[in-house]
Amino acid sequence: MGWLTAIGLGLQLFQGFRGYQQGKAAGQAGYQQGIANANQANYFGQLNAHAMMEAGHINAAMTREIGELNAWYIERAGERNLKMYGIQSAEEHRRHVLAEKMNAGSIRAAQSGTGIQVNTGSNLHYLNDQIDEGLNQRHFMMVRHAETKKSIRMDFEDKAHVTRKSAELQAGAIEANAAIGAEMALAESQFQSSQYMMQAQMAQQQGNQAASGALWGTL
């Protein structure tokens, strides 16, 4: 074998080993890049999921707080209305008693002016009837006022309860949507990560095949 032949064989072997190393290096580089992409996909997926959950909790908390404020306002307004109604009913009762006394006084005055004794006879019966009628009217007024107050309280308490319940349901829906969005973000990132892993393995496999082909072709 001449020296030129030996040099040629040496160059072929060098090129073969160089191709082998390049194929291995290319496969490893592709593999590392795929791993990096997969890790990045997982990282950003988890970051997005965490951000969605945090945003959901914040929005839900704001919804609950606004609902509580609205319910508190309804209760405060209801208490004020109830207090005003109480004042009005007390004034109505006072005026009714005053009107009854004035009516009784008028009856007494009218009868005394005729010279008839006002404490006896049919006139006394009429006066007593008027007093009884006034008592019955005031009893009806008291019952009506009591039932009206009860209705007013039930009304604003029910509205406050519905407001709180509505806010809680809305907050729960916000948190549920955030959780679903976070799960979807994680699932998408995991899918992308698995795709990158497959690409990494394929790149490594192709590099190994190229390296082996270069080496065996030389040999």
C-alpha cells in the first residue's frame, strides 16, 4: 500500500469520525433544545394557571365584597324606613286618641248645653259607644302597624339575603371558571411539552442514525 493510499484512507477515517461526532452533537443539541422547550412550556403553563387562579380569587373576593356592601345598604335603608314608619304610626295613634277626646268633649258639651245630664241615659251610651269604637279602631291600627312593620322587615331582609346569595353564586362561578381555565392551560402546556419531548427524542435519534451512517459508511 502506497503512502498516498494510506493518506486517503486516513482522511476518509477522519471524515467518518468527524461525521460521527457531528451527528452525535447535532442529535444531542436537538435533544437539549427539545428538553428546554418542554421545560419552558411546563413553566409558562403553570405560570398561566397560577395567574388565572389568582385572578379568579381576586374577582370572586371583589364580587363577594360588593354583594355584602349592597346587602348592608339594603338593610340600613330598610331599618331607616322601618324607623320612619314607626314614627308615622305613633303620630297616627296620637292623633286618633286626640280626635277621640275632642269628639267625646264635643258630645259632652253639646249635651250639657241642653241641660241633660251627660253621665246618664242614652247620651252616656252614645259616648261609650264612641269610645268603644275608638278603641276598636286603635286596636286595628296597632295590628295593621305591627303586620306592616313585619312585612317591611321581611322584605328588606329577604332582599339582603338574595343579594348576598347572588354575589356568592357569582363568586363561585368566577372561581370555577378560573379553575377550568387553569386546568386547560396546564393541559395545553403538558401537551406542548410532550410534543417537544417527542421532537427532542426524534432529533437525538436522527443524530445517532446520521452518526452511525457516517461511521459505518467510512468503515
